Amino acid sequence: MKRQVLEIFNELASVYEKMGDADNLYNTQYERPAMMQHIPTDLAGMKVLDAGCSAGWYSRQLADRGAIVTAVDVSPEMVSFTKKHLGDSANVLCLDLEDRLPFEDESFDWIVSSLTLHYVKDWHTTFAEFHRILKPSGSFLLSIHHPLTDLKLLNRPQYFSTELIVDQWNKAGKTYQVPFYRRPLSEILNTLIAYFSIEQVTEPEPTAKFKELEPEKYDKLMKSPNFLILKVRKN
């Protein structure tokens, strides 16, 4: 599964480089506005880890708010693109979030992870590392697929199981089979609670602009959210 995800995102790096993702309303008018509301406007001097940086959109926003940004992604091609895109505004590294991270204890004030952790099988290893590298009372903000929405992708849904699901993405005229893990809400919350204190849970609503551009998709999201956002703090 990990190799398949790596190959897909290596290939998608060239798509992002040519086309960007400005036409993806689920990013621009849904997940990102909700995530950014949780991030301070002034991050001057704070060290922030963008965990699963993809094409570097969050890294750019964090740097613009004054943060000292370290961005990591498992895809070498995505890292290469992001380095070119961000220049000196972030330190971009190719790392696997399921491995021990090459950072000292209590290195970061914030960790931001956007739509990444559903590709990670072992959250305990990852969260133990995040806990280690966060400063005391440091914040961790994450977005993931909503556990209820992903049930629709299963032929025989078993809500209480952690299951590997394959979704279809259509990008630049090509269909990609993208695997990820769906977890029940109880597992999501209890795994987080083992390492952090939960401060806020958000089921985001699409923006008015989303409604204007895609009213049918807007109505679907208002009935069943696609994403779940959690803000937690180091114990």
C-alpha cells in the first residue's frame, strides 16, 4: 500500500507543477478555510512542521505568517517540486511519517498535517514521534477523511473496523486508484487521546463560494461532511 501511494504522488507531482490545484474546491473552499481558522495569524519565530506537505500550500501560508517551516513528504518528486516552489521559505525534506523523525526532542511549536494521516497505517508510531518533537503545550492540527463518508466506498461496510479502501481520483484526464485507511471515530479519538489533549473538533462546512460554483456538491457536503479536523495539544 505504501509503495502504491508513493508511486501515485510521485506521478501527481508533475500534475501539480503543470496545473496546480486551484480548481479543487474541496481544498480551496472547504478544507483549507476551516484549517486556517485554527492557525494563529502571527507565527513569528515559531517552528512549525508541515507533516505531509504535498505541493507546499500550507508551508507557504505558514511561512507568510512568520513561521520557521520544516516541510516533509514521503514522495521524492513532490519534495522536489515543493523545494522549487517554496525556495528558501521552508526546509523541505523527504521523510516517512511512520519512521523515527530526524528532529530533536521538543523542536516544534506546531505540527500541521493536512489530509495525510489516512495514508499512515500505524498512528501510534507517528503520534509518539509527534509528541516527542513537540514542545511542551505545543499544538497539533490535523485534517483527515471523515469516517462516516468513507463508508460509502465499501461494498460491505463494517464501521468498527479499520479498513483499507481504494478511491478513484481523476486528475488531468487520468484516473488514479488511491488507497487509504478508514478508521472508526472511536479509534481516531482514542489514539489521539493516548498522546494529546483534544481541544477542538470541527466538521467543516463548505464556503458560500463553493455553493455558488457547485450547488449540488455543496448540498451533499452539508448533509454528510467529507473531512474531519482536530486540534490537539501535547499533554
